[in-house]
Amino acid sequence: METIAFFIDNLDVVLSRTLEHISIVAVAVGLAILTGVPIGIAITLNKKAADLVLYVAAIIVTIPSIALFGLMIPVLSLIGQGVGYLPAVIAVLLYSQLPIIRNTYTAITNVDPALREAARGLGMTPLQRLRRVEIPLAMPVVMAGVRIAVVMNIGITAIAAYIGAGGLGTFISRGISQTDPRQLLTGAFMVSVLAIASDLALLWVQRRLTPASSSRGSALPATPAQS
């Protein structure tokens, strides 16, 4: 009951911290999509490059988040951004790369070769095949990678409170330091709710994309598009 009363009394602060949390994750994952998807597509052209990129991305994920935040403090302090929003966004961006790159690479490489041959038979250029056939078919799998990145990094972003980035982790850090279970439970509850809500929302987007992507991939145009 005390936790519920604390939550209600501090609802405006909870909402403010939630928006801070969403902002960090949304910006970081958005940038990860803009960088990770092209990288995932590019490495389909070279198996050795793919193995190297995926290996490096996997190593980054194994670095504990608190250690990664700590490593960025002296580096970003050179530009006066050692703590706060920027290092949190960079860390989440780095952690988001593996699921997005891996899923993009897997989806593109697993496109049915018969569809590629059909596209070639229609006279499509490699860029047209990528844009009109491969990417639409890969989109549901790419979205699955985005879902993984978002849910995973909602939890990681909570640690960013220790470097002054704000977010829901502030309740957790203060709850621990002040031995206040009300703040600790409020922060943990809201992080869980945010992760579940984000996953369900992205699952809905993924399902909306799947039938449209499938229909575009299976029904190739009768004539090649003009580039």
C-alpha cells in the first residue's frame, strides 16, 4: 500500500522519468536501425566481413553495461559530455547493433533464391531487387530484431541513472541508496511495464508488416520498375 501511495503521490515525476527513459531508448534504437540495417545488408556480400562484424557486435553485447558507461566517461569528458544523456544513448546504440544487424543479415540471406531469379528474369537491377523484393520480405525478421533491441535496452537504460542520464533507473538507484523499497518497486514496476508495452506495440507493427511484405515478395511486378 505504501508503494501504491508513493506512486500516486509522485505520478508527475514517474511520468517525467518514463518519458526520459523512452527518449533514450527511442533515439538510440532509431540510430541503430539507421546504421545496423545498412550494415546487415552490406555484409551479405562477403561472408568473412559478416563473420567479423557479427563477432565484434557480439563482443560489445558481452561488456557489462555499467563497465561500458564507465569506459565512456573519460572519452566523452573530452567534449564535456562524460555523464548524462549522450553516453547513455551511445551505449544503448552499441547494444542494439547485434540483434538488428544479425536479423537483417539472416533475413536477406534467407530470401528464397527462386524469387531472386524471378526478379532477375524481369530485368531488375540488384538495387531494385533489394528494394522491391528482398527488403520487404526481410522486414518482419528485421522488426523482430528491433523488438529484441528495444526490450533488452529498456532494462539496460535503467543502469544509465548511475551516470546522471535520468530515466526510471533513478527510482531504482535512489531506492537502493536510501533503502527505500517504495522507490525501488516503483522503478522496477515501470521498467517492466514499459518493456512489455513496447514489445506488444512492436509485435503489432511486425504483424502488420508481415502480410504486406509477403504479398509484395510473392507477387513480383510484370515489368521492371524504372530506376
